[in-house]
Amino acid sequence: MVTAHPEQSKANARRPSAILGRRQELNLQLNQLIDAVILVLALSAAHTIRLYLGNIDGVAMIEPFKAYLWLIVLIMPFGPLLLDLQGFYNFPLQKTFLKSVTQIAQALLWLGVLIGGCSIFFRLNINSRSVLILFAVFSLIALLLKERVVVLYVKSRARNRDYREKVILAGSTEEIRQLANRFTMEQLAEIDVVDHIDISHQSTSDLVKALHQHSVGRVIFVTGQIELRRVEEAVAACEIEGVEAWLVADFIRTSIARPAFDMFGFQPMLVFRSTPETSWALLTKRTIDLIGSMCGIVLLAPLMIATAIAIRATSPGRAIFAQMRCGKHGRPFRMYKFRSMYSDADQRRHELEAYNQMSGPVFKLEDDPRITPLGHWLRKYSVDELPQLFNVFVGQMSLVGPRPLPVYEVENFSNPAQRRRLSVKPGITCLWQISGRNEVKDFETWVKLDLKYIDNWSIWLDLKILLWTIPAVLLGAGAR
């Protein structure tokens, strides 16, 4: 694994925290939101304890919590802002405990000054100063604990390569080495550099082969000394594959349009992105997936149990069928379905390939003799897809997205552009699903629908597809 150069880390630490990429900015905003909630809870806890102490003889009673609500107006926006100004969110993996305590204490001190100034200027009453003292103590402890939890979480993910994003570095050998030495600990906790491609000597096909081999979603190009034609060929290959191409661009001013510019840590990059970028909308999509799959599993549990029993009772074999499918960027995962075919379906597939009614690498047969009588009903109403709610829950799939294909079908893609449908997380339902499913017999049309979804993605499009899926499933449109 590459390591961060200490001098570079120190230099980065002196740079303004406002220089952030989209992913880092999203993490910062989420951190600040959590800290705002922590500060409000600390104020509530401080008031509750002080109110309880008022029942003891000799201790004065205080006003109800509503008398302190005006403090929340100051604490929620200015608390995280003051923490940010003290550098609390910078390089959490490299900070000492004393450094964190100092940053929080200074932020709380300035927050106290702000509260005191507003109290005097606007003549707002603070009935009990002990509430503020307890608030400061609780906030300090809570923020330190939260930071420690975040650090432990990040370190645990960093130790597990499955949770780090796979990245390929491309450029000349020397430029790659220099770039790797500039990576910080926080960056190395997020990525797993799986390969180095020297595009000044290696061909574009070597890069494409590495993309397939490692299932990466991002290639970082550092190309100051390489012929532009070679860079263009490599970036074009990434575009066809639906893989993000990040170009180191120290020479580019930060005023460049955001759709073509991003930051990796503190390293300016040109980004040629053909998929939805990291945003609150994607975070909302994952939240919808998590809540939707959880509700679906709970509400549909009786139906899934009854289906499993019916499958076991009507045909020999397991109720759940598991198959390796290609996920985001082609990464294989085990997808679950209720078994709708006889147990020897895979062995009999080769006998039926001559009757395939779907163009391209996908195998579809209208009256497939391998489907059980119960399986026809399961497929018609998409009941066989319900176990995929567990795939959605663990993050391997989404509720909406291109349908995941078996690994062997993806390996038989004839057109490299077809792989761009792998550039987003696969889903249970999609435009193909609500467009007649198996009535769409041309694989190219299927791919066009998937790419249309990717190019026009939004939360509202997902919601529309989910709503359109309900009548499509109830009517069994295009199902076999």
C-alpha cells in the first residue's frame, strides 16, 4: 500500500478547509449536522439535570426549557461553524486527543461569547448560568466520543479492503509515485490502489483489462509528461466503460465549471463523469433504499414465508436460488431470488440456447420448460424478486436501477459501450421492467433504456419508476 508523505500532509494541513471535493464536502455537511444535533441534545440534558437539582433543598428552581429555546437558534448554526473554524473537522485520523479537546474548548468559548453578546444586546434572559456550564461539559464529552467513534469507524473500514473504493493510478511511473506520496491518511482510508498503469508504455487495452479485473469505478490520471493522444484514448476507454476518469490538473484554476472539476483531498482534478455525481440526492437514494427494503422485508415477511413453503412443497430443491450477478462496475455479488425453475435448470440451459428469443448475450425463452407451474405465477407477479430486498438492504442493489445480469452474460457483451449500464448500482425495478419486460426482445433497446435512466437520473425519476412498477407488477405486464 502507498503511504502519505509526512511533509505533504503538513502542507495540506495549512490549507483552508474550504478546498474540498464533493465527497469530502458531503461528509463535512453530514458531520456538521450530527454535531448540531449533539449540541442541542447536550443543552437539553444540561437543562434536565439542572431542573432535577432544583428539587434539592437550597438549590434554586429554574424556568422550563422553553425559556432556553432561543439558545438553539444560535447553537445549531454557529456551533458547527465555530468548530470548523477551529479546524475540528480537518484530518481526524492525524489529530491527538489534546488537539481535539483544545479545538472543541475554543469553539465552545467563542459560542459562549456569542450567547453572552446576544443576551446583552437583545436583553434575553439566562435564568441559570449552571445550565450553560453543564452544556459546555456535556458538549465537550459528547463531541469527543462522536469523533472517536468516527475515527474507529473509518479505521475499521480502512482495514477491510472490501469497504474501500478500488482505484487505478495511470500515468508515467515517476508521476504515479509522486502522486501516491501526496496522499493523506484520510485519502488512503477511502481508497485501495489496486493497480498502476504506465500509459506512456502500456496500451489502452491493458487499462481496460485492469478495469475488468479489479471492478474499479475510478481511474486517476497524472499525465504531465505523457502525449495527449494517449491520454485521450485512455479517457475515452473509461467513458465507454462508464468509469470515472479523474485527471490531475494542478494547472487549472478553481473557477472552472464544477461539472468538469473536482478535488481529491486537496488535489485538483478534471473529471469526465458519465454517471450521477456524489450528492445529497444519492445519499437520499440510499436512505430510501434502506428504509424501503426494511419496510418491505417486514411487511412482506408472511408472503415470503408462504412462498418458500409453497416452493418446497411443489418441487424438489431449495426455496431460494442464489446466483452470481454483476453489480456496480461489474463487481460480482450473490443475488437472491425465489426459485421459479426446476433444480437442474442450469444444466438444461445449453440444450435450449438455440431457441433463445432475446438478441445479444441475454438468454430469454417465452415458454421455458424449466419453469415450474408455481414459478410461472411467481414470475408473472414478480414475487420471485422479493428476496432481493435483502440485497438492497446490505447495499449490493438499489430499489431502482438496471437489472443485474449474470456474470457469464456480462462477459459475452459484444459492444464495450454496453458495460456503461454497470456504472450504477443495479436495481429490482427499472425502465425495462415497466416497459413490458420480456416484450423488449432486443438487448440493444434494453441497454438504451438503462442508459436513458443513468443519463436522466433523479430522485423524482426513481419515485416515478417505483409508482409505475406497481401496476406493471399487478397486471403482470410482459412477465414470463
